[in-house]
Amino acid sequence: MYFLPKANPLYEQISTDKVLLPELLEKLSKGHFTGYLNYAAPGFESYCIFAKGKLICAVSSEGERDKTGFEAITLMFDKVLSTGGEINIFRMTADLAMCSHALLLGTKILNGDDVRQVDMKSMLARIKGQDMNGVVRFYTDERSAMMFYKDGAPFGFYRDGLRTIDTSPNEARKIAALPGARVEVRSTKSIEELMLYDLMQMVNLHKLWEAAIVLRISSQPQAASAPAKKTPLETVIPVGQSEEKLAELVGDLQEVAMAYLSREGRDLIKKCIDEAGGTAALLDNDKTEALLKRIEDEARVIDNHARIEEMIDLIKSEIAGRLAV
């Protein structure tokens, strides 16, 4: 688990059901956002650090497994679709974003050494002499505090529970003096150098999101095939399970449509199903065929350049997979 400062929150504990993550990341980039997005699910966490709209790093962690860059985003998308979770966004200065990069991906100078075994005076002199950019973090099992450095000079301090960046090192010193306290030191490049690397320019977020959706659909267990005389859309659901299964199916169809048409895709699925008489239409082959034609026609009006045929094929596969007996 990583420990980044939580000063200046922009949004906290937002359910992933309420946002489309690729769009959110794009909005942060286009809005020249500086800070970080954190995604959290049980046993999993991701961090995306922005500096003036540039995505300078992404890290995803699950157990002992850490992924960075392209792989971190892919893993995060997969987890959002399979598990859900919460999103938190915190504003920062560019210098703090630089130090956050050090915490996630910086060079490890000290890695959890016992404070009593470290000559901190010499260590701080080394930081100053080398014009280091990065973080000195003191911690115990219950407490944590950080000292942020730019060009070898401290410019801010933070401890767990604060909502602001402190100007005094007193609390950090108190935590460093606690029994069993440990210290880690991380360094990184200047913010100008870090901003030369922008993941937003290197990956197609919507392609990754679409791929994650396809992977999720293909990995779902398929029930036994329907009798040969029926088409995949002529389906039967056991009494007592229909409402739950149909609700899950509609949610999956909305996810597919959002991958191709963004938020309008989700609204389109709801609108067409409502106009078809509700989710029960998905149990009738003729009504489902008419529904699919309506979705296809209206999707082309929304975005004629989108891969509508591919979207409809995925929707058909999802209906067949979810409702097949």
C-alpha cells in the first residue's frame, strides 16, 4: 500500500458506477489538472498522477503485484469493471506532484531502515548537497509523516490525518522519535523532466476500456446452449431469477454501449429498452430483434463513425450469454 498526501480533496469516495473512468481521466488532462486520482477496491489500489494535465505516472497494486504505466491502467480498468470500487481525487501543486511521483516510482535511497540506525544529519546533508527532489518519510505501524524536498531544500511537511501541507517539521520529528520508527527516502527527477513523459499521449484510453469490457464479457461463464431449434435470442429464465438476471444484463449492455458511445450509449440502452416495454422484451426473440435494430439505428445518429456493427455483435453475444439456459 502506498501513502500519498490527502490535502486539498476535489472529490472523495465517488462510486465507479457514477463515472466513466476513461472520460474522467481525459477531463483531468484537458483541464490541466495537477494532483492525483486514486482508485480503491478491496485488496487493490491505483494511482494516476497528473502535472498540468500530463499523466506522469500510473501505478496499480494488488497483493504483491505492482504494475506501472500502460499495464497499470489496463489492470485498473479490469478491476473497475469486475469489482467496482471508489475514486478519490486530490489537488496538488506541481512540486507536490513531483514528490508523489517519488513516493510511487522514485529511486530508493533508504527503504524502511530503522531510524536509530541511520545518521540522519549526514542523510539530510546528502539530500541538500545533491539538490535532491523527493521525499523523506518516517513511519510506524500506526503513524506516518513526510518531508518534501525540491532542489535539496524542504518546502513542506505532511502527516497522516492532515488536510493541509504543514510548514513545520515538528510533527515529522515527533514521529521519527517514536519507538520502532523507520525511514524511507525516495528521489526523482525535476517536474520539468517528468512532464516530458505523458501517458495520455501514449495510450488510447477508450481502446483499453473497450478491451477490458470484451475481456470481461468473454471471461464470464456461459450456461449450456439452448436447443438447436432455437436461436440464441430465444431464451428462457427460471422463475424467480428473471428480474435479477435482467437487471444485470441491462447493466452489462450499458457498459458495452458506453465503450463505443460514451455516456450517450448508456442512456440509449435505457431509452430503447423502456420504449420496447421494459426488460421483459429481452425474453422475446422478435422484440429483441426489433430492439437491436432500434439501438443500431439510433447509435448511428449519435456517432456514425463509431464501430456500431461491432457494438451490436457484442450486445447480441452478451444477451445470448446471460440468458441462455
